[in-house]
Amino acid sequence: MANINLIGGEKGGVGKSLVSRLLAQYMIDRSLPFLGFDSDRSHGALMRFYAGYASPVVVDNYESLDAVAEAAAEDPERRILVDLAAQTHQPLARWMAESGLLEMDELSVRYWHVMDSGRDSVDLLMRLLDQFEDNLDYVVVQNELRGEDFSILEKSGQKARATALGARFIRLKKLHDGPLKKMDEHSASFWAAANHFDKSKGLGLMERQRLKIWLKHAYAEFDALAL
């Protein structure tokens, strides 16, 4: 069955594009065939960091979104990654409903809800569960780069509710922001950042080591999902 991974969370700045880039690098490193689609019209991360694997998609255009589903169906062995820009949920959900996407036997849809530690992300998770209930395969990403205290989520009851609906939870550990800033400055992929030895254009020895440890933990989280 073809698999479409929607990397969202609706709120800006929670790390959706970071997760998309991580998944792209993971699939490259694990030799998993994939194709990326980038919905950010201004500064799409997949198009910038993994241009050879990504194409643009316009979320408020049905023909553009149809191409995502058709690409998945053409090659069921190939994973599809869709990096969703902020404020794209409503047109995407409308297309999904009117197209009967979740009723298709040929496709499986996984929604990655990327969240920070704030109340807004919890409320957005609640609305997502209200809308789709058990009709989606959920992965909830608690991004510690955007806050390490997820007590609001724990106390809200939404984590227990999501778990009851089959959602799986993973964490991205905190990482000193030096490596990520330098990666952004040089438009470097995770592989290039972790393995580039020119300090003037990349990371220092210890920065590379911290990045490798961080990637190892993230990959272990992905491995547990059996992507």
C-alpha cells in the first residue's frame, strides 16, 4: 500500500520543516525510496536542502494535490513526504474530504503533528483529533528544540486521547542551536553538516559529534515506527 506522510502541525515555528528534512535524510541513509513535496512557496526547506528529491505542491490547488496522491499510487514502494506550511490545514482537509482520500484502499495516510510545548499546539492536536478521529494514522512529534516541558500536553488529556486512537509519540531531543544555524547558513543537508571537515564552511569537530548523537537518537525514534 502506498504511504503518504503529511508533516504538519499548522502552527508556524514548531519545526515542521526540520522534521521533513530529518525524514528525508533518514530515508536516504536507510535506502528507502521516497519523493518529497514542499508546500512553502517562499522558502521551502525540502526544495532548498534536498532539491533532488522534492517538488513544489500548491495546497489550495486540487490538481497539484492530486499529483501527490497519483505519485504515491504509481510506486507503492516509494514513501511520499509532504512538508506542510503553516495555515494550510483547511484547504488540505477540504481536498481530502471531497476527494475521499481516506477511503481509498490504494493509499495509507500518516499525519505527523509536530508540536512545541505550548498550549496552541495542544489545542491544534485536539482539533485534529476532533476532525479525523480514528481515520488517520497519527505520529505526534514532541519537539524539544521548541520547549522541553510538555506538561500542558500531559495535563490536557489529549495525549491519552490520541494514544487511544492509535497515535504514536516520539521526541526530538534538545540540540544546541549552533549546528542548525550553520546548516541553515550554508544550506547544508544533515549528511553534509555531520561529515564536512572544512570548519570555515561547516561544523567544528565537537559540533559534528553532537549532531551525530542527536541524529542517532532521532533515527532510533523513526526506527521504532517501522517506516
